[in-house]
Amino acid sequence: MRSAANVPLLLLLLAAVMATSAYAMNVTYDSRALLIDGRRRLLVSGSIHYPRSTPDMWPELFARAKANGIDVIQTYLFWNTNVPTPGEFVMSDRFDYVRFVQLAQEAGLYVNFRIGPFVCAEWTYGGLPAWLRQIPDIMFRDYDQPWLQVAGEYITKTVQILKDNRLLAGQGGPIILLQIENEYGGTESRYAGGPQYVEWCGQLAANLTDAAQWIMCSQPDAPANIIATCNAFYCDDFVPHPGQPSMWTENWPGWFQKWGDPTPHRPAQDVAYAVTRYYIKGGSYMNYYMYHGGTNFERTAGGPFITTNYDYDASLDEYGMPNEPKYSHLGSMHAVLHDNEAIMMAVPAPKPISLGTNLEAHIYNSSVGCVAFLSNNNNKTDVEVQFNGRTYELPAWSVSVLHGCVTAIYNTAVCRAHQRAPHDAACCARESRRVCDRLPPLRPKARAPCQSGRIRHLCLVVLTSIGPQAPATKYWNKTPLEQIDQTLDHTDYLWYSTSYVSSSATYAQLSLPQITDVAYVYVNGKFVTVSWSGNVSATVSLVAGPNTIDILSLTMGLDNGGDILSEYNCGLLGGVYLGSVNLTENGWWHQTGVVGERNAIFLPENLKKVAWTTPAVLNTGLTWYKSSFDVPRDSQAPLALDLTGMGKGYVWVNGHNLGRYWPTILATNWPCDVCDYRGTYDAPHCKQGCNMPSQTHYHVPREWLQAENNVLVLLEEMGGNPSKIALVEREEYVSCGVVGEDYPADDLAVVLGCGTHQTIAGVDFASYGTPMGSCRSYQQGSCHASNSTEIVLSLCHGKQACSIPVSAAMFGNPCPDVTNKRLAVQVACA
Ligand SMILES: *[C@@H]1O[C@H](CO)[C@@H](O)[C@H](O)[C@H]1NC(C)=O
Ligand SMILES: *[C@@H]1O[C@H](CO)[C@@H](O)[C@H](O)[C@H]1NC(C)=O
Ligand SMILES: *[C@@H]1O[C@H](CO)[C@@H](O)[C@H](O)[C@H]1NC(C)=O
Ligand SMILES: *[C@@H]1O[C@H](CO)[C@@H](O)[C@H](O)[C@H]1NC(C)=O
Ligand SMILES: *[C@@H]1O[C@H](CO)[C@@H](O)[C@H](O)[C@H]1NC(C)=O
Ligand SMILES: *[C@@H]1O[C@H](CO)[C@@H](O)[C@H](O)[C@H]1NC(C)=O
Ligand SMILES: *[C@@H]1O[C@H](CO)[C@@H](O)[C@H](O)[C@H]1NC(C)=O
């Protein structure tokens, strides 16, 4: 993009630019790719959202991304957390996106900055501030004057912040791409002025800056100055607009999780297949949504009913640690693609050559060099194909990369150690490729609660019970009011209370035909029932005379999807009935928030303002608990709270809100089918953890902890037994590999590697002979060389990576009658 600076300013700038080694980049495009300073680029991108991790984690996340072959970090901007009330810009700590972008640049990464204003993102209200609802007659995301006014001001101010901090590529910053709006195409027809709004977005973008390229995703009618991009599990059939390159802004390596759902999983082989197919068919930019999903801290989860964990089965897990084999297997693919970038970008995508049914070759051959890709698009059949006089094995649903158009160096379905990428070692072995699931989820290692010396105090719980008591301030309305207009999404909780005079002591059927999202019903101060299935129907006991009915209504993250969000409502939407009596116009008191929340008793400085008592009984309904704990000194591993035993609520550590917890809700939606990577993937496939709690572990960033006396506070809605709470550690990273003597001669070594700042600390398993099982569950077979562990230790201990030859010369020949012996190794990284 052009530099607008005049000459004296340019000299000044040049000095500044030299000092920070940032230089103005020229970002343009042609029909093949983005051009950065005139050079066509094959870019691999990964989404990391700044508020879903802590600033201390950012440099490590960026370093791991960079080491894994990521070129671009993509983030959304979250209007409602950065501007919680009109005019109030919060730019500190996790919300400091300027710092986030600067750190990405320091790590040598470009940035794709997706402004929105709507972002979806499984973020409450899709990032829209609930205070927008107070603007009279506003229609969000439409060609509607009040919306254009407020959204236009926000986008303009945001671009000004980026410019003031010189973050745009044309200014020497890392932001090469800016996105306006988000996946509007699919919902556009529901808005009266949809097409005019899209035009307006294009004009606003053009007016604001050309120091980065603007994009719109899933927007078939994107204006001409904006690149229209694809979001899907597969985008190899995406048709870009004339003159524009093919760009893929969201490739989902997994999916988000809802309370009550099992854990999503997309096999690494299918992701590698989708990505490779995309680039060989003309793709130029692909982004993993997510690359590091992270955590929905506080009340940021979208919804309703999205979990606190936003792992997404991404390459980096919730804790920022490599999710193997995905991280390594995709990392190897990135290395192969980058090695061939110049060859692939020199020419348009070649027409495929058919090699048989669902078999094809894409050959990139020019003066720059030659690379060929052989695809087997059959979803069941492995084949051997002939190509240029040679035979190649192609597993079903896979692509092989032929270096120099001859040597197969990578296959998307075979994750194993190979020469190109030593880090591939943690990948699944060739033998298990068919159902190459991820390694058992990197579960935090449980530590017993109240373990002496380690986690003191965690079982010494004191509590105070704050039930449905008379709130300090209430307001009255004849009918129950809509909830979001009352809370403005500053709390989940709204009390609705009414009184009903019964002529006699009796039983009656209380029904609320439509509630959003959760309702706890209390009659005469006693808990009656809870429902999150959309309605309530319960038999209640009434006394003669006045009876109080208190309903605690909860939102569980506001809708973040494609609905008309200005018309999205929550609360007791369907009225309230007691038998045949319509209580809807009975007169209702309203109270936002619960008492302890309004008084912020979760803040360490406010703890003493409450009279905490030791409980006589547990499981008594709406309750606050507090405790304190020390952090184990012997490790730096990421930490989580295991909240098994608790019901549902919120948890704070040292005043930081870790988010909603709900370890009791079992994953029952969708079956956990056998996971086969072959064939078209979609989100219901390959789920894991059926009939288990959706989420028991809750990430506690180290940044929020001190060595001793960390204050733990829980707001428990249902009861729960806090004595089972444990502080747990994420397991160390392990690296595994299996290689058999029948492998190609140049592959006859197990190559192991740890993370960027890790070394091999121990050998968990090593066996040369006939080992069985897969990573984390290897077992010795009948044939085993007794010095296997010793040999691996001597070659690997203390190193970041190592290679162990698979040969009888090395291990002796423990059982001469067994041919094709294997070496299986698992090492622990620290
Ligand atoms: C930017 O790159 C384009 C295409 O490569 C070129 O035409 C243009 O002159 C360049 N602009 C600047 C300011 O270097
Ligand atoms: C863009 O700028 C032009 C010219 O100043 C102006 O007429 C138009 O209203 C602007 N459009 C938007 C959406 O800001
Ligand atoms: C690549 O092009 C060269 C020169 O035209 C040709 O000799 C060679 O056979 C081609 N390779 C493939 C794999 O098509
Ligand atoms: C409550 O919702 C369930 C599931 O949607 C439905 O089967 C049931 O009939 C509803 N009950 C009432 C009282 O509306
Ligand atoms: C109950 O009262 C409300 C509010 O007046 C009304 O909208 C609703 O239709 C009534 N329900 C029935 C079943 O009559
Ligand atoms: C496998 O391929 C067959 C034939 O092309 C197709 O009908 C089927 O839907 C595919 N299955 C999957 C899971 O992609
Ligand atoms: C391992 O043991 C075998 C059999 O005792 C022996 O032949 C071999 O040299 C040993 N390897 C090493 C590296 O000590």
C-alpha cells in the first residue's frame, strides 16, 4: 500500500523505523495470492484471540506458532469487552490488543485483524455490547442509521488506534489484513437493507485506510475493493471473485463445545488432507480457526451454553501446549509447503491429471522447480498408483507430496517421523494411521485434594449461604421484564419475585412455558426445581395465605450466532402459571445479580466484609464458598482446578473470574462414534468423552497466582461438595515414535522431539522387539531387548530432539527368529 507521508516526516519515520527494524510493507494481490513487497506468498495462519489467554502466555504461544510454520496470527476484536459501557475503552491486560499485535510482530509474525463489529466467535452476543439495545429503534447489522452511526464510529476509532500505534503493514506494522463484518452473507437476506449495508462496509473500509488489505468472509457479494474469503471445513472448491486470490479465513480443526456435549475432535490426517488439497488447487492463505482456542474466562462465553474451555481441538491446547499428533503432523506439512512456496506461487494452479477413479496428480513444474502432489480422494480404498514410471502407495483420503516430482516426502495420512521434520516424531505411527486419534487428551494430572505439604487448605472450606433473600434494591413491573435489557449482560442473574395468596394449604402445578436459559424456582424461600430445557413444570406446595415465588433466571452466554440480535430476548418469556391461574400480570419485583456478586465478595479486599461460617451441611443450594491454597513449587506446568463434586456456578481465584463451571452436566448429545479420518468431516463426527461431564477442569493461568495463600471463591448455584476440589497440573508433554525394520532405509530411526523450550527428561517406554499399543499405552511384546531404555537414555537425555537408529547392531538381536522387529519409544519432555 502506498505511503502517504511527506518528505520531512518520512525522514523522521525512517529513523523510527530503523530503530524498531519495522519497515513499511507493500501489501497487494493478484489472482494467485497476496503479494508482500511484490512477492507472492503462500501463507499459513492461525487464530489466537487475545482475551482467551493471558499476556504472559502470548510470547510462548507466538513462539510455538512460529516454530510450527505459522506466518500470520489472526484475531477478532471484541467490542463488548473492549468497550463495556459507551465511550469506555478498556485496553489493559488481556484486552490490550495493541500489545498483542506488537508481540506477534516481535515474534516475526504477520497479523490478520478482524474488526467485525459483529464477530460471532462463540463470544457472548457475538462481541456486540448489550448497551447497544438502549439506542432507540436500532437494528443491528442493517442499513439502519442508528446502527451505521454507532458501528461506524467504533470501526473508525479502532482503525485510528491501529494507525496511532503504527500497526498497519503500510506503516511498518504487522497487520496485512483487516476484516470488516463477519459471515454476513448467510444472514444478509433477513435484513431489509442487507446489500446496502455490505456496500457501506466497503465504502467505510476504503475511506479508513489502504495500509492493509480489507477482506470479508462468507460474503458472496463483497464490494470490489474487498477480498471475499471462504470459511468451512474444506475450501478447495471455493471460487474467488475475479482477479482475487483464493483465501480461507476459517478452517476449523475441531469445533467448540457446549455444556452437555462431548468433546469435539477432528483427526489430524483429515485436517492435513483438507489443507494440502486447498493449497494444491490454488489456495494461497489458510487460517486455522482456532490455532490456540484458549479459555472463555469471566462471562465471555457465547451461547447459550458454550463451555469455559475453548480448546477447539486446535494445534495448541487450552493451556497453550502442543496437541499431538496434530501440532507436529501439521507442522511437517507447513514445512513441506513453505519449501515449495516459490515453485507453487510461480504459476497458476495446474489442471489435475487423472490417475484413476478419484486419483489425481497436481504437477507444479516450471523453471523454478518441480513438485507434484498425488491425491487419493477415495474414502475407503488404499491404492498404489503409477506416476512417471514409479509406484507410490497412497492411503485412502490422502495426498502425497513428491519432492522434485519424484521422492515422496510427506503423506497427509501418515503421521510419523521423517527426515524433513524431526518434530514429527510425536506423531502417530504408521500402523495406527487408520484411526489415528489424538493422544489421550492432555488431561491435567490429578493431585489428591488436601495433600499434605502440597496443596494446603484446599479442603478447609468455609461458607456462607446467601439464598433468595430480600434484595437491597428492587423494581416492580406488572409483567416479568425481558432479561438482557435489565442486566445489559453485566451479570447472568436476574431475580423475578411475586406473591400469591392461596385460600388453603395445597399443591399446585407451577409452569413457565418458555424460559431462557436456566431458571431456579424457589417457593417460600425453599428451592423447588431447576430447568435448562426451555420450560419449567413442577408441583409446588403452597401454604394458606401469601406465598412468595422467587425465580432466579440465568443467561448462559448470549446468542452469538446469525440471528437478528437486536431482537434477541431472554428471561421468563412465556409467562408464569400456577395451575389455571395466569400469574403473568401478577406484579413482579426484579433484582439484577445476586447479593454477593453485587458486593463483589469474590475480590480479596472484600472477603472480610462478609461473615463466612463453617457449614453444618453441604449441598444446600445457592452458596458462596471460599478457601485458599498454595501452588506446588516443584513444577512450572500449567494448572487447572478440578471441580469434580461441585454443581454449577462461577469460580474466582485471587479475584480473577475463571468462568462458568458445570462439572455435573453429562455429555449426551451425539454419539461418540468410531473415529475414522477418511471421508468428509463435519462437527458431529469423532466426538470424545460421551457420558462424561462436559468439563471438569478449569484453567487457572499462572499469571493469576502467587506462591501462597491464593484465594479461591465459588458461587455455587446447586449445592456441591467443595471438599473434592483439587488443583491439578497439566501432564508433561510426551514424544513418541514407532519405526519397524520394514520401513524405507532412509526412515530407519525413531526421531523424537520436545517443545521449543523443553528437553527430554526421561524415558517412559522403550522396547526394541515386538512392542504393542500406541503412544501413552505401549507395552512390551514377547520379544524385547533388555538394554532398550538404557540406549534411548544415552542418546536422548537432556536433548531437545534425538534420533535412535533401528538396527540389530545397536540393540543386539534379542530374538533372531522374529523378523521385522520394531522400536517403540515414549519420552517425557520437561
Ligand atoms: C506495491 O506493489 C505493487 C505490485 O507489486 C507495485 O505495482 C507498486 O508500485 C508497489 N508500491 C510501492 C509503493 O512500492
Ligand atoms: C466515504 O467517504 C466519502 C467521501 O468523503 C463519503 O461521501 C462517504 O459517505 C463515506 N462513506 C462511509 C461509509 O464512510
Ligand atoms: C517438468 O518439465 C520439464 C521441462 O519441460 C520436463 O522435462 C519434465 O518431464 C517435467 N516433469 C514432470 C513431472 O512433468
Ligand atoms: C417443555 O419442553 C419439552 C421439550 O421441549 C416439551 O417436550 C414439553 O412438552 C414442554 N413442557 C411444557 C410444559 O411446555
Ligand atoms: C397470561 O397473561 C399474559 C399477560 O397478560 C398474556 O399475554 C397471556 O396470553 C396469558 N395466557 C393465557 C394462556 O391466557
Ligand atoms: C465416501 O465416498 C462415497 C462415494 O463417493 C460417498 O457416497 C460417501 O458419502 C463418502 N463418505 C464419506 C464419509 O465421506
Ligand atoms: C544391548 O545388548 C545386546 C545384547 O546383550 C548387545 O549385543 C548390544 O551391544 C547392547 N547394546 C549396547 C548399545 O550396549
